[in-house]
Amino acid sequence: MNRPIQGFSKLTKREKIEWIATQYTADPEATKTVLERYWNSDTKLQQLHDEFIENTLTNFYLPLGIAPNFLINGRLYALPMAIEESSVVAAASKAAKFWLHKGGFKAEVLGTEKIGQVHFMFDGDTDTLQVFFDRIKDTLKSDAASITKNMKKRGGGITAIELRDKTADLPHYYQLHCTFETLDAMGANFINSCLEQFAQTLQREAENYEGFTGTERNIEVVMSILSNYVPQCVVKAEVQCAVEDLNIQPTVSPDEFAEKMVRAVQIAKVEPHRAVTHNKGIMNGIDAVVLATGNDFRAVEAGVHAYASKDGTYGSLTHANVKDGIFHFWIEIPLALGTVGGLTSLHPLVKLALEILGKPTAKELMQIVAVAGLAQNFAAVSSLVTTGIQEGHMKMHLLNILNQLGATESEKKMLTEYFKKHTVTHSAVVEAFDKLKSN
Ligand code: MEV
């Protein structure tokens, strides 16, 4: 039976591995070998990765691929994508190539407002609290001056602090709802430091405010934290072309294709089960670029899905229509991204990914990432409404199956050739592999 451990974080890396291998795995020696095989022989680089988190044992690799030929606002990009799903990079590349000679993608940042809140409980009169808040508003900002100084110099900082009465939702609950401009930084540390300072000022000033009596002086701060829901930090990306140019498949006419694309998006707008999968396909592109550029994909995921429900039901993040013979396809999503701070100057592959993208500003990165999502959705939905998804997906998955079966390089080559003309299914690959082996 496994036993709890005290002071695990104090053990050396080898001791941690020894412990996990003997306590939790059937073959400790094999476990140790696997974990150590993924160490980097460059000890400095390994140490850098070890120190990103607590209790590091080894590295967990994901492939970093490139989807070239993305024409965005007239500039050509090659998108770095970190992702394990076999068909994603191929699908993105295909969509990029399709739109390359049709004017490419246009993208525009509609807003960059970040949000943070101090959540607190106040036992007293709301109007009196409002008067108090108006009195201390300047002090809230001036107390945070040392935190905001550099950001302000660059043109960012706190943009607004508002008192919000939330007592209709929860008795005694109020917020300082604060907005920020964090320029090229994602801004989480900046925002959270400001908020924690606001909370201290709020409590201190309340204790000494002559307009408060009794319990009113004891404001209970519950928490101070940024919000990953940023509906005013939004980017739009779009493509358009004449319907007659939608020559995706020889078997489907451009008119029929346009109609089916619009229908598919309409379905994803009204049907949450489909919408979740539709949006998952979008996130295939978004997460891959977000991850490669060292941004927080969990924050992006949480914010994007909340945005997909902003009208009361969960729906498609992309939109499509045909007007006057022109097919329009677009996405509007919130993306709080940074190109400075965090991992951006620490992780060598993140630095490289940003260099490949031409060292973008946060706004440019928002545009690139939105385009990655739109392209991925275009690729997925156009397959779904024409050939179906499995043909392309299984072709890409073929190598994974062959690797699972332990195929040699020459066997992989022969079977890849064979499956150019045959349908890939798991059982068909196993059968063809067994046949090859027995010959
Ligand atoms: C698979 O990772 C993504 C898709 O399911 C997206 C979609 O259905 O639109 C193909």
C-alpha cells in the first residue's frame, strides 16, 4: 500500500524519482530509465526546465511543428504550433494555403481591456459605502503607484476602478471591479499585485473612515484576483472570397460547399453538443500557438468558452454567411496574451517561436492566434461537410498506429505507400502490418 510522504519537495531529483518509481510503478528500474532518458544532456538547459515548477522529475515532450503560408494582414507568417494531435498542423497548413491566393486573412484587435476584482463583504449601508469609495478612489491608485510606475511610463496601467454592488446575488457581497491596460504583457502578476494593494488600502481606509460605524469598519476581503474572462480584450479574424472560388473538392460544387459551411456554423450556433466540438476544433489551432508562444492556454480556454456562452447558451465562436455572392467566414474571441514577461524570455523554444513570428506585439499575437483558430475551424468543418473527418485524420494517424505496432522505418515507408490507395482504419493497418511481417 502507498504511504503519504513528508517533505517530498526537499528530496533531490534522483530521490524523488526513486520514490515515485518504487511506490507507484510495477517496474522501478524501467521507470527510472524512462524518466532519465527524457533529461536534456545540456545541464544548464535542464536546470532551467527543472526550475519552472516544483517537484520536476523530467521533461514531457510535445512536438513543435510549423504551419507555413499564413497571409495575415498582407504579411506572410509561418506559425509555430505545439500539439500532439496528428492532423492539426496539416489541417492548418492546408487552410493557410487555400486562403493564400484569395487575399489571405484579415485580423483586427477590437479591445485590450484586462479585468481584476477585489471581492469583499461589507455589513452596512450601500450608499455610505459608495460615498466612502468615491473618497478613497485616488488613494487606491496612489497607493499602487510603485507597482504601476513602469507600466504607466510605457502607456498602460489602471484604467478604471469601480465599486459594484453584488448584494442581489449574495448578501453583503461587493466588488472593486478594476480594468487595466497591460500592453505587451499578459499582465497577471501586474494585475494581481495592484489588486492586493487595493485590498489593503480598502481595509485600512475603512477602519479609519469617520462615516462608518461598528461593523462597517471591518471590511472582509475574500480574495483579490484577475479575471480570465475578458470580453473587452477581443480580436476578430476573417476571410472572404467569391463563392465560385470555393473549389475545395471536385465532388462538391462551390455553391453547395458554401451552403453547407453556413449550415454547419448555424448548427453550431444553436446546438451546444455540436458547438463544443466545433469550438474544440478552433482551440486545436489556438492552444497550439498559445502554447508554443509561452502563453497560458488554460486562461485562454476558460475565457474563450465563457465568451461562447455570453448570450445565454453555449454556441459557435465562428460565423459564416453568403452575401451578394461572397462567402464570409469570421471569428471573434477574447484573447489575453503576452509577448513579454512570463516564459517568453526564459524558454528557448518560446523565444524561437516568437522570433519566427517576427517578434510580435501582444496585439499582433492576438491576431495571429485568432487566425490559427479560424483556419483550423475552416479546415475541420470543410472536411466534415465534404469527405468526413476520418479520411484525413486517419492518414495522419497512420504513423502513430505503425509506431505502436513497432514497425521499422522500411515497414513504415512501405505501408505509408500502401495506404495512399487504401482506407486507413486501425484494423486495416494491423492486418497489412501482419501480412507484411509474415512475407
Ligand atoms: C478534432 O480534434 C476536432 C474536430 O472534431 C472539430 C470539429 O468537429 O469541428 C474535427
